[in-house]
Amino acid sequence: QVQLVESGGGSAQPGGSLRLSCAASGFIFSSYQMSWVRQAPGKGYEWVSVIPSSGSNPNYADVVRGRFTTSRDNDKNTLFLQMNDLKPEDTAVYYCAAKRGLNSAIISSNRAWYDYWGQGTQVTVSS
């Protein structure tokens, strides 16, 4: 059974930090590119970051570049998103998503394009 389970969400003040995790199981994690995609209240999905299967050269949306860092531990089948200098506009449900592909790093906010999708974790940034 395939599972992507996000954790680490919560509330933070502007300028604060949170670290999200996504625990994967039921598929060969190291063969998949992994992405973070978010959905703000009343809005569509917004792609945040992608990291290739190797973990090298992640890519970021311009709105989070320099503030967010994504990484992965293929031994522990876990994806991470370190979020620093949070802003109110970062408030959203954050999803991790998997797409099969060795060292690919394709950008997509289309949920149907991904092979697997997590249940999401809420991040709220407010003072």
C-alpha cells in the first residue's frame, strides 16, 4: 500500500520557521522525483519545489526561493521542506507528491500528473 504522510505543519509567526516531513512507503522512493505543492484557501494548487531522485539540484518556485530548502533521505524514505522567513502568504495546505523518474525534476502543479499524493499538512502564518 502506497502512503505519503506529511507532518510538521502548524502555526508560525511571520519570519518564523517550520520543517515539514513526508514519510513515504509502498514504492521505491529512490526512483521518484519528489515535489512539494501547496494550496492556499480558495486557490488552486501551487508548485513549491522539486528534488530529483538523487537529491541533487532541487528547484524552487520564485516565491519561495532563498527561504525554503527541500531535501530527501533515500535511506529513510523521507522528504523534507525547511521553511524559513515565513510570510502570511505561505499559509496553505502543503502536499508532498511523487512522480516516477530517475533524476528528473519536472515542475507541475497538476495533481493528476503525479503518481502519488499525500493527505497534506496545514501551515498557518500569522501574527
